[in-house]
Amino acid sequence: MSKRRVFDINFPSAPPEAAAPPVPAGTEPSPVAEPRRGPMATAISENADALRVRADAEQKIRAENDRLAHEFVRLKKLGLMVDRIPLDQIETTKLTRDRSLTRDVDLDELITSIRSLGLSNPIRVEQDGDGYQLVQGFRRLAAYRALYAETGDALYATIPAGLVAQGETLQGLYRRMVDENLVRRDISFAEMAQLALSYMQDDATEATTLEQAISTLYVSTGRQKRSYVRHFAELLEWLGEDLRFAEMIPRALGLDLKKRLGDDGDQQAALRRKLQEEQPQTAEQELAILRAGLDRSVPRAARSPARSAARVDSAKTTLRCTVPAGTVRCLARNGRIEMAMEKDFSTIDQRRLEGAIAAFFEALDNAPEDDS
């Protein structure tokens, strides 16, 4: 029995493709319309585009943050990142200061300047745990503390400070402190010598001898000045514990004492006993004892009347005088007067200098006596 086909489907043959209509010469063919996408495909495409835009934006933000971080570190290393830091968060214990606590005749001038104009040069600090350690600006910090104690004004409770990047060696921090003080303000040889001794005795430094300490700290100074510092350091090793105003010792007196007492232990002991007995309360009294000790250290036959007379009067006068060319710092004492200002006197003709010196002494001799 043959099988019977239940039904049959005849598909119509595909109609022949119509030929595209001819495009007139000189015209562009019409763009072929894209097939229409469904809502899901459109959403996926749009989400992918959004993710791509977001990834690009995040990459640009990360690159900018990296650039800013590197710039922050660079500026911090240069001490150019400045913030206002509370005074009670700043310690001065990491570095032995090269400023005597008993000598700062110009601190009142600095306080007046800060009160009138503000602080033009921020101090520099290094972060130390939750606080900061002072690197540069001991006098500026002292002035702010004095102003805050005097006025209680919140303006002086914080001080502008440049942040020094952590990780700098102790030697580098000492060099920053020393070089700033050498450039900005005169510092006595005794203060420089005491810092060298303290640096040598600090176990955290690499210096084991006085020569190494001086060479490290004062590498930017001349050989002659380093020699003076060495002589003062040796003098302080003999007399330091008995001196109260070592920073006021003039260079010439200090060098003479070192030279005269260097080989004479008896004279050193006698001078120490004299200082202990007298207990001088002022720098002038202490200098008088030192000059008397220097005079006693000279053999009697070698003493001159002039030196003996100089021993009697050890008083001195210091003052500042403002002239059209600037401020002159003056130091007057028996047999000597010194004047210093920011001016290169070596460029002035010798005849003009001679005339100025003659005029100075003529005016001094003709000045009326002050009977007050």
C-alpha cells in the first residue's frame, strides 16, 4: 500500500531583486539605512560607552593626583609648603640650638616688626609624630611665643611654618640651621663653638672629633673662621662650665685667652676659681675677670702700662644709628670703636675714607659734654 502525502507546502520562489535605480551623474548615492536595533541592544551599547567614558575620566584623575602628589613632595622638600601650626605643637629638642638663651638684644626689634608687619619669612619644621620639630627659626618662634604670652591674641597662637620633608639626615638639618644663622644674623664664635662641641658629643651624629664637627657644620665658612671656632671650642672646654656669658666674649679676647692659657694648667685653674668666687652677674663683670686673668697670665716683665690700664676699664657701649645709607651698628670700648653696616667700604677711595675718619674724630672732640 503506497504512502499518502497528507499535505504539501509550496514556498513561492523569491522575487527577483529589483535593480537599483540609476544614480544621476554628479550626485552622491543615498546612504543605506542601518538595520533597526532593539531596546536591549541599544541599552547595552550606551552602557558600554558610558563605562568607557568613566574609565577615561578616572584615569585622568589618577594621573592628575599623581602629578599633584609629586609636586607636593617636591615643594615640601624645598620647604615651600606653608601652614599655620599651633605653638604648643612645636618642639625644639631634636637639634641643639646655636643660639644662646641669655643673649638676644635684637629680639624686641623682631617682636615690634612682627606686630607691625607680620612674619615675612616662615619658620621651618619637620613633622614628628603628632607634633613638629623646629629646624629653622628659633628667634621667630621665640618672638611669637612672647607676643602670645603678652597679648593672648589668637593671631599669635599659630605661626606660619614651612614643612620640611621627613627623612632628611640629622647632619642635613644641622646644616640648614647653621647656614641660615650665618647668613641672616651675626652669631658669636662662642655660640658656634658650643654647637660644634654639642654636635661632637651627640651619639646620633657621625662626628667623633671636634675637627670633624667643625668641618661638617661650617663647611660654607672660610678656613680662617673655622680656625677661630676651633680656638673658642678649646677655650670652652677649659672654662665653659664656669662661664655665664661666653657668647659675649669678643674674638680678640677669646683668641688671646686660648693662646695664653693653652699651655698653662695652673693659670686655667686660677681663672676658673676666680670665676667661681666672683659669680659675675653681668657680661661686663665676667669680661673684666677674663681680661684680668689674661693680664696675669703675661710674665710681669712683659706687661705694658697700656695693657695694665686696659684691664681697669672693661665697660663697653653698643648702639644702632640710622643714617641715609642705612643702619650702623656701633661698639665702643676702651681703645676701640667698631662700626658695621651693609656696605662695601673697600670700594671707597682711600682719600675719602681718610677725610671721613678725620671728620668723625673732629666732630667727636668738639661735641659738647653731656652732664646728665
